[in-house]
Amino acid sequence: MTFAGAIGLQCGDVLALVGAGGKTTLSLLLGLELLARGEPAACCATTMTLLPAPDPRIRVIFTSQETAAQAVRDALNAGQLPWVAGDHSSEHDPAPDARSGVVRPIALTEGKIKGADPSEIDRLHAALPDVTLIVEADGARHRWLKAPAEHEPQLPASTTVLSPVAHLGVIGKPLTEEFVHRPERVARIVGAPIGIILTPEMVAAVLAHRLGGRKGLRAPARFVPILTLSAPDYATLNVMRTCQALLETAPADRIVVAWLGEKPWTKVMQGIGA
């Protein structure tokens, strides 16, 4: 199953990826998948994000250009995936260590670059209604789970699909800064102290909460949580328990379980045992 098919993306959708555990890699894999299928798509960011390494398949575009929409169209006409950011402002970001657990088949640099303003993504969408926009709208500092701060996520008003991401490697780990971004906010959502061992039900609670993964969700946007894995195996107790808890507590259109390795793999969960 393709990533786009698993998420249920339609031509012209604006997908906002939030949360933690592989958003940048997922964004680029989705964009390249659609490009290979001849479907127009662009990867965008509204937050600081890792810059992709030089790749002939990818063209970096800045919304500070007056002709950003035309630059996106030119890249697509040349058979390239547009990667849209705000401007050239960047900062060094040490390469994530093995704790991230996210396999990276797409090369990324150690440079983080400033994202676009959400309103600029809205303008791109208005100018290019046939182009699917994949927006990284949240930062997580390479952790596996997070809850957003007051100013997060940076969602475009044109968002049609909201997908909170969590890496299931966090299950069985302590609720600390080593594994969780903004652990104090996660602790408030799950009603447990800092340092508690995280369970599948706690991960699901964060993704489903209106101050967690559902923050900023507005009808008629679809809600599609994405659970990432360290290995291509969905039939584990942790996966099934997390999906069960999500299906019981969240208005999810579907749940996607994904491995982002060299041969990306997905599974849609629309009912336990699916």
C-alpha cells in the first residue's frame, strides 16, 4: 500500500504533519511517491526543519520569492519535487542519534531552515489548487512523542488532513525529556507524573487529545494519526493496543502504521484485526 493511499490523500489536499517520530522523512517520502506517480505535490514546512541534502529529484524553493507559486509549478514541470520553506535563515542542528529510531532513506543535512508562515502556504494552495501540499507543521527535536506548546502547531487555515505522528518506540520508555518533547505537557494530558513508563494507552491519549494531536483540528478536515515503527511489523501487542485506544477515543478517519525504511511500508487500521 502506498503512503498516500494509506492516508487517503486526494489531489489538492493540504496535509499537516504534527507530533514527533519521522515527520520530515515521511513528508519527503510522500512527496517523492506522488512525484513518481505523476501527481503534483510539494513538501512544505511552517516550522524549523532539516534541509534535504542535494538531490536532483528535489528543488528547494523559498516563499520569500515573489514568484514562489510559479517556482513550484516550474519544478513540477521539470519532474522535480518542490520543497518549500520560508527563507534562507538556518541554524546548525546536530544529526539525531540512534534514540530517534527513525530510519532515513532520504538524506538530510545538519542544517535546520526556517519554515514559511502558514498564510503563505494558504496562498500557495489558492494559487495551485491541483497540487497536494504536505506540510511539516510542528517541531519535536528528534523525540518520539510530544504535546504542542501554546504557539504550536503552525497549521495553515487550508489544512484538509491533520496527521499527528508518534514513534511507538516510546512505549516502555520513561516520560522524560530524553524521549518526549515537552514532557510536562504530555504528563498533564495523561494525568501521570514525569518519569512514568509510557504505555500504548498514554500514547493514544496524547494523539487524541484536543491539546495534543487534535489541537487545531477544524471541520471538515480529516483526522488521520500515523504511528511509526522501528521495524516493519504491525502485528505487535503495542501496535494493536495503541490502535484500539485510538479507535475508542479519537474521531479518526483511519489510523496508519508506517515503517519509513528503505522500502517504506504502511498498514491502515480501521478496526482492530484489520
